[in-house]
Amino acid sequence: MSVITAPTQPMTSPGAARTASLDERARQGLVAGVEALFSKQHDDGHWCAELEGDSILNSEYLLMKVILGQHHPDAPEGATARDLEQFEKMCEYMRRLQRADGTWGQYPGADADVSATVKAYFVLKIFGDDPNAPHMATAREAILARGGAEKINTFSMFYLACLGQVTWDACPAIPPEIALLPRWFPFHMDKVAAWTRTMILPLAICTALRPVRRIDPTFDIGELFIDERYRSRLSKPWDDTNLISWNNTFLVVDKALKVVNRLGLSPFRQSSLKQAEAWLLDRMRSETTDGLGAIFPPMVYIQVALQALGYERTHPVRVTAERELDRFIIEEPDHIRIQPCFSPVWDTGIALYAMTEAGLTVDDPRLARTCEWLCDREVKLTGDWVRNLRPADRDVRLGEDAAAWAFEYRNDWYPDVDDTAMIAKAMRRAIRGEGNDDAARSREPRVFDATERAIRWILAMQNDDGGWAAFDRTKDRPWMEAVPFADHNAMQDPSCPDITGRTIESLTTCGLPQNHPAIRKAVDYLWRTQHEDGWWPGRWGVNGVYGVWQAVGGLHAAGDANDPRLIKTLRWLRAAQNADGGFGETADSYIDRKWMGIGPSTASQTAWGATSMMYLVGARDKAVERAIQWLLDTQLNADAPAQSPFEMDVSGIAADEINWATDGKPPVRASHPIAEPAGAWREAWFTGTGFPKVFYLRYHLYRHYFPVMAIARFLNLRSKG
């Protein structure tokens, strides 16, 4: 029976009246939430909302345009009046994101990010802002107070090198010869994360060819450097406490590589450039991907690399690369913001799961279309990941005996375990309903077959430690994080508890028994990665609240929810719950663990926290009721403004401790108005993680489908007593 149509339970006592009142409110809230979520569905059955990042998306896009000579009408590749209008709108959005102290940050409430602030200042100066204007002066003072432009990360330094603000010796050496290394070599393309592969090869081409676009001297940003020496040498510090550390080893290697490059001593330079170029062109084919890696950073870098290789702007490869990147642009009447990528498969899988939790199945034609859309998005290409499988699994072929999905509309080279697990379990639930797998098979054979084949691929991707990573079957190689160009904090892609927990649930949903060896091995991995206080870290969501939700969900699916080791997890959850009943966590927790589980309540994180507690204590616990109450109290009604900027006051959330709540900064403001229907939620905070400590995300559907999922589960459990 669908929980969104379940009748109200009779009230027999004052206590029961309060319970029935909450249940009735939850039913009403669920109906409104489901309809609000359906209102965001596309006609073909899928969901895809905005994926919001920080200011660097606008600043790096504009710096790329300057590097390519496309930033004004007299530049080599010119700029139209329309281009200039868009560039000004992008600058306007960056001005909106500047904080009162003159800086830009990675997420609302974050400390200043020097790299983001330097790039924003540089862009605004190039595009006409007076460096003596108050907003520019405060930005400059903030940069100098934090150590100067020499403190920016290496990926930002590449932009400065391309524009002559630093020499290429200030950037880490990334030799294109890495494209020729054999697989037995400690460093190999197959051993780094999928996103790193697509990022470092374009940069390797640039570090070898060293392109420089000379700009007007008035745009020079020498005023941002404290020590001019770091404009011509790497700023990564030497480790005096451990002379034989990986850090120092790679600094020595970096110096050696630069000497080799300067003296022209590499006999393989031309062949390696050709190999790197061929590798990239193969992974840019439009029939396989919507841009290199289908994500912003490599799609920017490749345009610079292609120009350095001599490709004209009119060349079909460059035309396609430019078009695919520009699809990320969201233009409003008064500003432009840029997304880092699209999230349609991810959004659709979670929305479908939430609808099944609310009792809906493919009997609803809207969900039938969803499953058809997902089946059409199944990846059929066997990509880089196959080389990392066990020999016995390397004959696996997607579209034949295995199935997988990627995060974006098309990214066939890089399907991932997280999306595949999400899609498989959501579709199996949608076709099974209250029946069994035999009924599901006969009901929707195409969908059922896809979920069966997904199990094959997921099992092949399990790591030796029992966990799952995102894009590859991998091993943890911590030494790689000391490579000078690894300061995006995600050089590799090891197992993580959140993906592992979701994958366990997917496998059991799709029919694997709880005692299956792969599941038991995954459970062991989760117990090994549990922290002493009971929490798990979140790699792809912020942070302990997300990690606990996924890990506990996996243990519950594996039949381990009564393990006494979860007592401390429950204790951690109870302590993390805010006084208002909600859950929240700032991404500061990635920097300092004292912030684990601490932050203003948000719709998405409250849903994660409430669901975690329901796995452990059911739906009649007072803490669970308080969390659901918070979701219902913050749900928008028909009287809410259809479109309005809003503020979220961070005062009162551990205000005696949390720096970003008490250092004089104003309340966090939404960077742009957001239209929401009745039954939806608002959320100004970033609760998604791209690269921990480096880049965070605000998924504009997280605040909708996760609360729907939590409220539906609450009602399901209550109806079962």
C-alpha cells in the first residue's frame, strides 16, 4: 500500500493524538513533497537540477578565454558583442559571491580561499574593475594578509603561467612522458583517479609546450606577491623535519624534470606528446562523451592544450570542446553562473528511489518513463577501468553481460560504482513493488535484466580491501598525494565507506544474500573504517552525517544493524542532532574533526541523520520524531514566496566555538534567487563534496528528494508498528 495514500490512524488518547497528529502532518508533507518533486521531472522521465559550485568556475572560465585570446574584439580569436555581454554577467556573479572581508570561499561559511580570491581579483582586473575600488582593495589586502599569491594551489598557478604572471618553473613539472610509462611502473595513468587522468594529460602538454599569452602590463598582478622569487619557482615547501619524505623526494624529482626539459634531454618528448594527444582525442569523441571527462576542469584545460598543439578554433575538435563546455552556462537576466557538470543520472536515480520509498512503482507512467530513460543511458563502452580488474574479470563487457551508468548525460569512458549501485537498487524497487523478483522479471524484463547485469559489474569492481571506489578497482597509494601537482587532494580514488554502504544495499536489493562473500568482505571493510567515536567519513557528501547514513544503511542491509559497535554510532548521532531537531554539518569538518556533525540544520543532512537513526532505533524514537518534525516545519507551503533571495542566520549554532559564526561575517546569503514550489525545501548550504578541502557542491535536488525519502520511510516504519 502506498504510504502517500494511507489513511489516518484513529486517535485514542492524548499521547496517541500527538502521535497521530505527527503522522497526519507527515502524510500531508509527503504528498506535497512528492508532487513538488514530480514538478521538477522532465517530460522524458528524468530529473536534472542545477549543480552549483563556487566562484572558481566563473573565474577559471574567464581566465581560459583570456589565455585563448577570446576575451575582447581585438584579441587573436576575437570576441563578439554577445561574448562581452556574457563576460560582464560572469564578472557580476563573482562580485556577488565576494564576502565582506574581500575574499571568496569554497562554500557558504568557509574561511577565505586564497586561490579563489587571487583568480577572482585577476579576472576582475582584466575585465575592467578598478584595482583601487573598495572591493578590489579589500581583496588585495586579504590576499597579502594570507601569505600572498604564492600561496595559491598548483592548478591555479597554471593559469598564471599561461598569462605570464609567473614562469612555468613556478608550476609543477608534469612530463607528457607519463603517457608512455609501462603499467608496472609505480606511477601510471591506470593507477590515478579517472578525473586525474583527464586533468593531468592536458596540463602535461601545456607544461611541455609552455604557452604564454602576453597581456597588457596594466593587468599584471605583481602587487599580490609578497616574495617575488616565487614567481619563478615552485612554492611547495621543503620538509625539514623529514628529509627523506615523499614530499622532498618529489621536489627533487620536479627540479630534475625541469632541468631535463630546459636542456631538451628527453628523447621521447615528441612521441609522448603524440601519445598524450591521441589518448585525449580518443576520449573526446562526441559519440562517447559530452566533453573530456564530462566535467569542468579537463574541459577547460583541453582547450588550452589544443591551441598549444596548433589546433585552430575552427577545427571540429575545438568547436566541439568549446560547445560542450558552454552548455554548463546558466544565464539569468542580470548574471551568469557556471556549473561544474550535469548530474542527470545521479539525480534521477535518487529521485526514483525516493518515489519507491513513497510507495510508487512503474505502475505510475511517470516512473515507467524514468526507468526507460535510465535503461537508455546504460553505458555500453568498455573503458579504462577494465585494465584494473582481476584477470578473471577482464572479459566483462558492458551492454552484454554487465551494466553500468555514469553520472552525466554521456560519459561512457567513466561509469561509476556509486551511480550504478543507486540506479540498480532504485529500478529493482520500482519494478518489484510489493511483489517478488519473479514478478519483477516478467513485469519489466528489460529493466530487470539491467539490474541483474549491474551486479556483475559491481562485483568485478570490488577492491581487495572489501570496499568500493568510485570509478576504478584500485588500491590505496597514499604516497601519490605528495606529488607536487596533487594538491586537489584527490590524486587517487581509493575505497570509501559511503560508496561501500550504498553498494551493499544495492546488492541485497538486487537479490544477493546477506552471507554472500562479497557482502561479508564489504561489511568487514566498514567495521575497519569506523572511527573510534562511531562515525564514518563521507567522501562524496558532507561529511560524518553523510558517511554514517551510508555506512549504517549498508550494515542494515547486510543484517548487521544490531551489532553492539553501532551503539557508539547512535550516541554520536544523538550528540550531533541540533537543538531544533535537525542535523547539519559544515564542510569545515574536513579540515578539523572537531566540527564533525556540527553545523546549521539543513534539509538534506536532516534527512540523512533521521534515516540513520531509523536504521538503528526505528521511527518511534523521540529524536527521530524531532528530525521529521523539523523537516515538516521547514517545508514550503502555498503561501511561501515563489522566488526570493534568503538569508540563513548561523548564530546560535555552537556560536561560542564556530569561527565562521562569530568572526563578524554577515549571515550566509543565497547567491541567486531560487524558485521553489509548495512542498519543497530551501537550503543555502553546500552538502555535496567534490574534492575534500578543495571543492564542494550544492545539488539543487538534495533538499527535495532526500526529505521525501526520509518522511516516506518514517511513515512506512510507523505503519508497521
